[in-house]
Amino acid sequence: MNPEILPMDGQWLDEVVRIEQTAHSHPWAESLLRKPETKFGCNRVLVLNNQLIGYFFAQCVAGEASLLNIAVSPECQGKGYGKHLLQAFLDCMREAGGEEAWLEVRESNQAAIRLYEALGFNEFDRRYDYYPTVSGREDALIMSYWFE
């Protein structure tokens, strides 16, 4: 069976919170994850056999698409689900009138950077000492994508 991209609704939120807490070293607050989608939002889940595999939070305002958060359950990483989610993000943003897409990523997250580059994102800039780490701070890479 193929994975499905579905709107993020209440039935998935407990699992979104679990994945967020296990997939990220510095996860979003649960209260933020449970906020309703905004007018310009596009929050989606990736489901396989009725099991939540991953999700993304995004928005598109005045042609500028932003990937705010994306995660794949740690036990499902490395199987192509991140690529599936990222492509769904791009499709959703294109449909919403996106002209360009932006994201930021920890410099140490080389697997994510390779995925973003494989789908057409390019490094645009850097935020120095942006993200907290266990031993200090690390840079955020700002990446951009132009819709054609």
C-alpha cells in the first residue's frame, strides 16, 4: 500500500506530538503543535496503513512558502518518506500560489540538507549560532526553492 498525504486533524495530534519529541533534539512545544491551522497554513500528515509516519507544518503568504517544521518518525527514517513529505509540501505550496519556498535547517543535519538539495533547494544564507545544541550553538542554513 502507498503512503497517503492527508490534512492534519485532531485524530493525528497525539502521534504528531510523540514524533516531534522523538525526532527533534529541541522539539516544538506541545501547545504549538496543537494549535489549529491558520488561514494560510498547510499542515499535512503522511500515513501508511493507518499509521502516522511523518508530518509537516507550512504556510504560504503572498507567494512566499515557508516550511516551518517537518519530521519523520525515527523508526521510519531512511526509507524515502522524507522525500515524499517534502514533495507534498512543494505541491501544496504550488497550489497555494507559491512563487518561492524557504526553510532553515541545522548545519549538522546533513541527511536533510542532501534531501533538500536533491529536490531543488539551494543554500541562500546562514544564521550563525542560531540553534541550541547540547554543547553550545550551531548555524542554521537558510535554503530556497523557486517554483517554475
